[in-house]
Amino acid sequence: MKVLALIVLLSIAISSAHARLKCNEKSSDIPRDFLDMTRGCIKEVRRQIQAEIDASMQYLAMGAHFAKDTVNLHGFSDFFFKAAGEEREHATKLIEYLLMRGQLTDDVSNLISVNNPQKVSWANGSEALKQALKTEAKVTKSIRNVIEKCENDYNTNDYHLVDFLTGGFLQEQYTGQRDLAGKISTLDKLMATQGRFGEFLFDKQILK
């Protein structure tokens, strides 16, 4: 009984001490002079973040499809899982950019949604690569729309963001698109002469 009473007293003492030590957080009064992105431009960057996440989900579905035991083409699977990671990295870079510019003040859950991929199975690797190229072309067009908006929003040219997207993102997009186009050409030629065995060779030799 004495032990129980001692525990109760200790609990009361700890609660009282916690109440005295609790900090009342005060929001910082930060000058807003450095916030110079326009609303239209911010909206476009946020939209692009969602576009990158959607592309990542599509590539995850591709990677999972080719990893299934009934398909078992791990070259394709690894290729698409890597592509999914790259799209997530792009989304992260854009989030970090908004943070740097002081333009991300709400919860990230209000910024992005996890949408289901448009497609979850493919007849062969060529079909998947062709969809991947269409996905990349769509993302590229979306980035160009961001650049156009941020160049001309209310007669304000956001030089830094435009350079950030043009020099980094667009360069990677165009390089990736050309690589996909080359892979599609090679795979289609192999499958035209060797059929499924050509796809197998492509998976084991070229994608590895």
C-alpha cells in the first residue's frame, strides 16, 4: 500500500514538473521580403511535383510486373525500379527547392497524392518501353509548361528557377528520352528476328 502511494505521489510530482517546464512555442516573426515567387509559378511547381510522383508510381508498377515469377525479366524490372527512384528524386529536389525559396509552409501530405498507376501489365518489354517513352515525353512537356509559366507570370521572370529546370531537369529528360528510343529500336529488331528469345537476350545482355 505504501509503495502504491509513493508511485501516485511520484506521478503527481512528475506531472507538475512537466507543466512548469513546458515551453510555449511562439511562431517566428520572419520578414517576408525574400519571398518573391509568384502564386502562379508556385502552383506550377507543386503540380510538377505531383507529375513526378505519378510517373514514379507508373514505373513501380512496371518494375513489379517484370519481377513477377510468371514474367521473370529482371533486367526490365531493375531498369524500371531505377526509373521510379529517379522520378521520386526529382520530386524531392522540387520540394527542397520550394523550401529554399520559403514557399513550402504546409504539410507535405497537402502537396502530393499517391495515385494508382494507369496500367499494371504489359504484353512484352517493347510495349512497356514505349509507354515509358510516352511518360517521359509527358513529364518533359509538363516541365516546359512550368518554365513558360515562371518566365511570364505577371511579367515576372523567375530566372533562377528557369535555369534550375532547364540546366538540370530538361537535360536529363532529353537524354533519357533518347536512350529509351534507342532501346526500343534495338529490342524491336531483336524481337522481329528472334521473337521472345530476342527479348530474353535484350533483358540479360543490354539492360544488365
